Amino acid sequence: MDPSPTSDDFIRHLGDDWIPDCSIEQKPYVGQLFPDVDTSFTFYHRYGSSCGFDSRRSTERKNKLKKTTRKYFLCSRAGSPEDDTSEDLSIKKRKTTSAKCDCPAKLIIAADGNGGFFVKKFIENHNHSFAGKGTMQFLRCSRSLTEFHKRFIIDAARLNIGATRAHAIFKSMIGSYENVGATVVDFKKFSRDIKEYIGKHDADILIQKFKDIQTSSDNNFRFEYKTDANNHLTQLFWADGVGRRNFEVFGDVVSFDATYRTNKYGMVFIPFIGIDNHWKSVTFAAALLEKEDADNYKWAYEAFKKIFGSSVKCIVTDQDPAMKIAIEECFPGVKHRLCMWHIMKKFPAKLGTLFCAESPFMDKIKNFVWSDHSSIDEFEDGWNNVISEFELSDNTWLKEMFALRSYWIPAFFNDEPMVGLIRTTSRSESSNFFFNHFVQKGDTLSEFYLCFHSALEKQRNNNGLLNHKDDLMPIPKNKKKIEKDAAELYTKTMFYKIQEEITASCGDMVMEDMFVADEVKSLKLRDPFLKNKTFEVKLNLTTHDIDCSCNLYTRVGYLCSHSFLCLSLSGIPFIPRQYVNNRWLKRAEERFSTLVLSELSNLNPEEDAKRTKTRDCWFEFQGCISDASGDIEQIDFIHKSLTVMRNHIKDHSKLGDTAPKDTSISDFIGLKVVEEFTILPPNQSNNKGCRKRIVGAAEKSLGGKKRQKRKCRKCKEFAFHDSRNCTGQS
């Protein structure tokens, strides 16, 4: 009989026997021999899969020696539907269905006395229709999460791609839902199993992961943690060898800002960010804190000093008062600056969006706020004039910002080394936005770290790409030797910035005065690109020491256009090496760090070797498809060869050899549960972004009714769980 009948066939044969139609090789027969129970069930399982029905193991008989003498395999629809009637009529019943219909199909095997088994009885008749081509994918026999599925789900989760989207992407890769081999529910269950596996051991798993990294993978990895009186994790700080090396070269300015909704415990995530030699954000370290108060920040800063062994020149934060208190205590004497970007973006919210958009206020105030070359008096006069012009003298927030002007206005730190880096944009804000693409609020700490590591890998891969591009020589614009000198020294990104200064030195700059005294050449220049301000440049013709009143080198670490003009007029065709800042040079982190990085190794060499071989097989397969180039004969050859290989693998694999679920999950995520609790997971924090959700109007209309309890088939109690996640005993 056709295994996928039409609706008319179904009505016509209702009540009759349904006999699967398949090849003789796939069908069991009485007397067929099998070496063991698992092999026999595998055969019956594949038979059902090819015919369109599910099978399951059933009862068995054993002798006095506890050895199996007889085993029953049934159709999954065997047995009677369970009667789920409840005596309590007040309990709302769920609408459920049952697939069981007393199907008589079965396979019975018995021991043959020689250690093997033979088919004693085989009933092939069913009393129901079989799954057809459009529904075969929903059978249990057609749904199994392979290693490829699980690896794909894990890798997708590290990129903040949930199970549902991962299933949709997998379908697009395969071509159709029928060929996926698993449903979206199967994908979700595996994600759920990961969280259940981590469970209450979450903090223990992560700390053990850090210890393993430190001893086996990266001996420069450092971490600190703290627990409360009840041994719950409250603070965690970590930095790997690459981050520590980057800090040694680029750690003159550190920016950090708290971000939320990154883990299930509501802990505050704080990445410590700097600026690398490509003018890009680089991550030095990260911390997770229980609360966003001064005590937690103090602990994080002390951990920072302990791990990195040195302080910084300048720290950039937002206007968090707790951070300010902690910085003053932990980093005395260090320049603390507020991020200009954070403050400037608040103007529309504080003064009115329409006012800031339609009036010239923002354009005028920015002329004084963002100016690198205004003096303190010029800024204060300009600010007061703009405030008076728009009658905002009584605005409380503007008064507060003016009182804090020494913390965020460039005019107050024009002469401080490298502090000019903070005026570009919000490094922490952009980094938080970057990391939030990889993490989500439901992540455990262990999952969060895996996602954080994936984000870090992407950031460092981008850095590697920029390092690679530095091997290409930029095309000079001004045909000057000093420009070629800069191209050989600096990264491409920094070269283009310096090239702009060299180009500006060739422009319409007006020389008001020039004289030489005691081997020092002095120039007075009026710069039309900087509001016709006059700057004084002094160059020692012997030592090539140079100083310009614009202080660009002091602020950002490379020479200004005024200095390049003075060098050009003095016939000096190269950049004086005392003004070549190491942090902007090509491969600076490799050349100027004293930290020797060990060769990174995998914590599980066997797993790493397996993944490498799997990847090689995948590339070989892709190469075969590519080489076929659409040739139908070649593609047919590939298909036949793959079929032969797959059948060979099936014949030489056993269903019982599969690893336990917990072991499988441990291998995939690279995290192992410790046997005893040493550190408990964090308590739920109540920080910003972790507040109770706002109840919508539709939910309010329900009158505050609570979710109905339902009967669990496992513990037989009415509760808010079911048999799939019941923790009780059956």
C-alpha cells in the first residue's frame, strides 16, 4: 500500500490494515539474526523511518543471570490513549491529543543461545496511515540533533543568535525544512538543556574555566573574584594575555562605562577600553559587578591595579557619581575626565528636542565646547554669551555642567599628554553597543563569557586585518620625503591623519614673523583653518626639538601642520624621532610590549583535533561541489559516493555508543561541571535595566489573573511546570 495515501484512500481504507511498502533489504523477517539488542533496534528504527512511522523500545524479559532473553519493539502509536480526567472540575483542562491508537505492529527478538538474537515474531500491519513526504520531517525517527546541529546551535548562540533564528538559518543553508533533520523545538530544547546543565554550578563552572585557561591555555591570563557571606559570587574581573599586552602599549587613556541586560543575574558588565594604533577601540579587561555603587567600583579598580601592575594617565567615564568617588580613592592624582559625547547627547533631552533641532543654539555652543584651541577665558566668555543670548541662565542642568567644566571641556586640559584622545567620541558607548550584539539578558555567566570571548575574537580579527593592510604602502599626496617617512613608520590610519597635517602645512598659512636666535628658529603663523588664530613654533636646529603652542603633539601624540611647515622651511626631510610616539607605529603591541605571550593552546587537544578534521572534511566537500561546477554527472558521482560513505558509517556505528547528554553538552561548550559546590551563582541584582517589566494595557485588562496551574504527568501534582522540566521523582 502507498505509504503516503490521498485523503480518498484514507477514507476507503479506514479500519483496514496498513502495510508499509519498502524494499526487501529494509524489512525484518522471522529468523533474522542480530549480534545484540541495539543493532536490532537500529534496524527496526531505520525500517520505520523509511516507511513513515516511529518505533520505540518496550518491555523485555531477563533470565536469572539478568541477561535479556526477549525484547519487544513497537510502533510508537501502540497502546491506548491515556485517560487524563480529573476529579477536580475547578481545574482548567488543557486541550491535548494522543497519538496512540492500539497499533498492533511489533518486532520481537529472542536470544539465540550464542550471545546473539533472532527475530521471533514480526507483525508488519498497522491500523493507521503513515507519514508522507510533507510530514516525514515531524517523526521522531527523522528528528535527531547531530553533532553538526549542536555545534551550529552553540556557535550561533555565541553570536547572540537564538535557537529560532539558528533553525531558520540552518534551513536556508540546507534548502528546505524537510532536510534540516530537526524542528525548531528540538533546537530550543538543546538550548534549554545547556542552561539546565550549567544550572546552579554556573559560578563554579566559570571560575574553573578561568583556572583551566590560566594553567593550560594562557599563562598570562589573570582574574580576581569575590563572594559574599553566603558564598555567592558578587564581583569578577578578568584580563587575558593579549589584553594585558595591549594595555602596556595603549593604556595611557582608559575609558569604561557600565552596561546592563547582559546576563540573567542582572550583574553590571564593565569593559575597560582604550585606543589602539589604528585609532580603534581595544579591550583591556572586563568586570562583572553585583551593584553599581562606590564599593563595587572600588573593588574593580583595585583588581585592575593588581592585575595590570600600573596606573593610567587618564580615565574617562560618564557622570556616574559612584565612579567618581571610587576613582578619587583608588587612582589619586590620575586625570579623571567625563566623556564629552555623553554630555552633549543630553542637551536635547534637557533643553527640548525641538529647541535644539530648530534653533542655532547647538551650533553656537559646539563652537566653544569642541574647540581644541580655545583658552579657558575664551570658552567661559563664549559659553556665557550663548547662554545669555538664548535666555538659559536659569537652567539648572546647564549650571551643573558649567560647574563641572574642568572635567569635560578641552580648554581645561589642552596641555595634558594624550588626553586629547577623549574628545573624539564615546569609546565605551560604542564598545557597549558592540558587545551587546553578542550577549543577551537571559545568558548564564558561562554563556556570557563564551559570547564575550566571541566578541573579543572579532575585535582582534579586525585588528589583525588592519595590521595586514599596514604592509601596503599608502600613496603619497604631497611627494615630500617627510610624507614617505611617515608612511614607513605609522599605521595606515594614523598616516592619513598625519598626511592631513602635512597637506595643511602646504596650504594658505600666513607667516607673520620668523627669526633665529641661539640655534632656535621661531615662527609665528596665522592658520586660516583654525579661525585665523596665531600659533608660535620653535625648532632647535641642532637637536631638532620642536614645540608648537597648539599643543597637538601633547594632546594626541603626533606633530601638527605648523611643526611640519617649520621642519620643511628648515630643510629637515624626516620626522624627529623623539616625536615618533610608539603607540601609533605599525605592530606597536608586538614591538613595544615587554609581556611575552605564550603560544595559545586548546584546553582539550582531542576535541580541537576532532574539530579540525571536521572542518577539513567540510572544506573538502565544498571543494568537490565547487569543482563539479554544475556538471550533473559530476554531482551525481558525488551524491553516490556520499551515499556509500554514509551507509558505511551507519553500518559501523551503534546507537548505544552515543555519549550521555551531559557529557555531550560539556564537550560542545567546553565547560565542565564540578562535583561539589565551592562558589554559588550570584544573587539577582536590581540595577538599572533590571527593573520589573512594565505591564501593558492588554495584560492589565485580564484583571491581574495569575497563570493557571496544570497537572504534571511525572510528579502527578498541579504546578507551574510539566514533565519536561519537572525536578521531582516519578
